[in-house]
Amino acid sequence: MTSAESLAGLEDEASALDAADALGACRDLFIGAESPLVYFDGNSLGRPLRATAERLERFVRDEWGGRLIRAWDESWMRLPYAIGDEIGRVAIGAAPGQTIVGDSTTVLLYKLVRAAFDAQVAADPARVELVVDTDNFPTDRYVVEGIAAERGGRVRWISPDPAAGVEAGLLAEAVGPQTAVVVLSHVAYRSGYLTDAPALTRIARDAGALIVWDLCHSAGSVPVEADAGGLDLAVGCTYKYLNGGPGSPAFAYVATRLQSRLAQPIQGWMGAADVFAMGPSYRPGAGMSRFVSGTPPVLAMIAMQDTLALLGEVGIEAVRAKSLALTSFALRVADELLGPHGVTVVSPRDDAFRGGHVTLSHPAMRAVTARLWAGDVIPDHRDPDGLRIGLAPLSTSFAETLRGLVATRDALHAETA
Ligand SMILES: *Cc1c(COP(=O)(O)O)cnc(C)c1O
């Protein structure tokens, strides 16, 4: 088969997949859908919905401009809880009263990991280890190192295969009577490896440890089942697959059974038992309120509501099905078009272990990425040789995916010629 025939075959396949796509119409709801630009970074900064532009305008004019400070009582004070519950319902499988929206992922991670560590050490002073993997996102590793230094803890490192992730056996070897807290990503930010969160949570629990899950690369793309899977604690981003906008605040999940046992370190007035009593000293509030510190970033948390509403309509299972169809199509195209140029796949090929993005490896990928950006094809480069293709299921088509990979082949050709 000539390469022209093979490309025509892939184009037919992409058209057929788009025509049969149950979520195909969602793409037109996003700003920029009409442009030929290829967006492979919806897992890093999601595209905005058209409805969001209207929502923000309405918010400034009517709510902020019209209701002024009265809106705090009328609705804004409840937003961290109301939007949190919605994230719980449509994205992470959490019943109400366990999820809040608040600070950045980094800050919420610090608050939850430190709260968990302190509670564990208080119950058993021998539990001084924090377990994290060498391939985890930098902020997760840095927060864990910082808490260990600050609280007299010890870090135990897991070293997974960078093309895969933290498998059950690796965790089982790392935890024991010395473990306080484990910090893991549900979907690895580089390889896209999807862990079995309930199984790993059971391993940690059997060893007496708590796990804090980082859901940044799964929320809005992979079903989480926080309650059904028995998760302890979790944090996640809202500016990735939840399209909350640059720097939109993160969410935190704390299982009901743990909430009253935990005290987080950034004691602020908004997390106190009676916010407006302005009392002489801090008493933590009930339920999730104790995990809040200061005034909610209202303007920054409203945009995500449009994607949450859309997710509620279509269902996270349909999103996951589309995500798997997109990533497996991308892998097939990569094998066919890029494999002959020496590109290798460093993401799991097994659907059960693959999240919403795939990473392709070649020594020229840094230069290839620069070339692609110049031509309006926007993937991510991840050190050392990775080209990361994020495929946001609600806003990405199969034809777009193919166009981007053909451009990658051409850029690679130009770089290595
Ligand atoms: C994107 C991402 C973060 C980002 O944390 P911020 O505090 O929002 O900068 C954290 N963890 C993981 C796994 C991520 O992918």
C-alpha cells in the first residue's frame, strides 16, 4: 500500500468515527470549533464553552454589578460547596457534602496531606513515612518533601517504569506499619497510565495508611467512583478537562468518615465553626467547611459550571468511551504514520490502564513541538523526548486528531531530513 492510500484510508476511518460519535455535536459548543487549529492540550488548559463567555458577562453585569455585596449571602458563600457537590456528582462519584472547590491543587494537596499525616502520627507515632513515586507530578513530590521536612517525617520513594505507572505490586512493597500517607496520581501526567484507584486504596488501607489521590488528569475524562471505590482523600484540577479557565481553583474530596478526624493547617476564618462570630480563637467548622481557609475565589470558579452541566447531560461513561476511542485511534495512527520514523509509544496500550492522553517518544520531539505550534497544532512537550497528545473528549474530533498526527509526521520529516 502506498502512503497516499494509507492516508486516504485513515481519513475515511476518521470521518466514519466522527459520523458515528455520540458526542460529536458537543465540539461545536466550544469557542474555536470552527477553526482549523488542532488542540492537543485540553488536558492542560481546556477550551472554553461558548456558554461560558455569556455566563462571565452576565455574572459581571448582573450578579457582581447588580447584587454587589448582597450576593455573598444570596449565593456566593455556598458556591464552594455547591460546585464541589456538582463535581462529586458528575465527575468523581462522590455523594454531596464531601467535595469543595477552593485553593489551587498545590495548596489543597498540602492541606490534605498534612492533615492526614498529622492525624496518622497522632494515632501512632511510628507512622512517619510519606510514600510518593518518582514519576509523580512535581508539585506532588515537592509538597510531600516539604511536609516531611516540616513535620519530621520520612519520604519513601516508589520508582515506577516511566512508560507505565504505580502498579499494585510496587505499592504493596512500599507500605507497612511505618506508613502514614501515600500520595499518588490517578492518571500519570506523562505516560497517561491509569491506576486502579480502589485496589491501591485497599492495599494502603490494609497497611493502615491513608491515600491522597491526585485526580488532575482524570476529573472530567475518566470516571473516578470516589465513594464506591472507598477513596479516602483526593484533590484535582478544574482548568484541565473541566474547562474552568486558566488558574481556576481546584477541588478537594474528603470521605465523610474522615472529615471530623482531620485538621488542616491553614486555619482561616472561612473554615471556622461560626464564620461571622469573629471569635477569639479558631474552632474548625463542621463537615467540609473546615477544609476552607479564606474567601472563595468566586470569579474564578464560575466558568467550570458550564462543563459540569454538559457532563451531567452526557454522562462521564460516554465521555470515557469517546476518550478511549480517541486514544486508541491516535495510537493506531501513530503506529502507522510515525512508527516508521522511529517514534515509540510510551503510554499503555491496554484500555484498562490508559487515561485520556498518549505520549509519543522521539529524540526530535522538542523541535517537532516548536514546529507544530508554529503551524497551529498544539501538543505539549514533556522532557526528555515526549510529545504529549491530550484528547479532550468533548472538544476533540477524530479528523482533528488525524490532522494533528499527519502534521507531526511532516514536522518530524522536516526535522530529521
Ligand atoms: C496540572 C497538575 C497539577 C497542578 O497543580 P496547580 O497547583 O494547579 O498548579 C497538580 N498535579 C497534577 C497531577 C497535575 O497534572
